[in-house]
Amino acid sequence: MAAKLEWLVKLRGELTQEQAAEKCEMSRSAYANIESGNRVPSVEMAMKIDAGLEFKKHGLDWTVFFDQKRFETKLFKEVI
């Protein structure tokens, strides 16, 4: 089973998956599959999530979905 993207759950905050998906202009099921780690987003979807959840407020951008080294760093954990 794929690992849930806990950092994405934290960025979503108090929004439901439905609300987050709406902000990201995608279906709830697509968003939920990405958040649960069952699906890797396309570049287009990663950019929509970046815009919808305002990654820039956390010093992140859409490339975080594709940067495995970032997940392992203390700095990333502190940002999230």
C-alpha cells in the first residue's frame, strides 16, 4: 500500500477533501487518490494543487510531488 501524503493533509488544514478538490479544480476522488498516495499527480494536477492550496505560503511549489530528497530532509519537515 502506498504511503499517505501526511504533508498534503497538513497543508489542506481544516478543509475537507471535497473543499480542497474544488479549490484545486479537480474531482474529490482524484484529489483523495493523490493525498492517500494511491496516485502520483500529473504535472498539470500538481500545479493545480499548488495553486489551490497556496503552496507558496509554505515555501513550496508543485515540484514537491516529484522531489523525493525533499521528503527526507529536516527542513521539509519543519516547513510542514
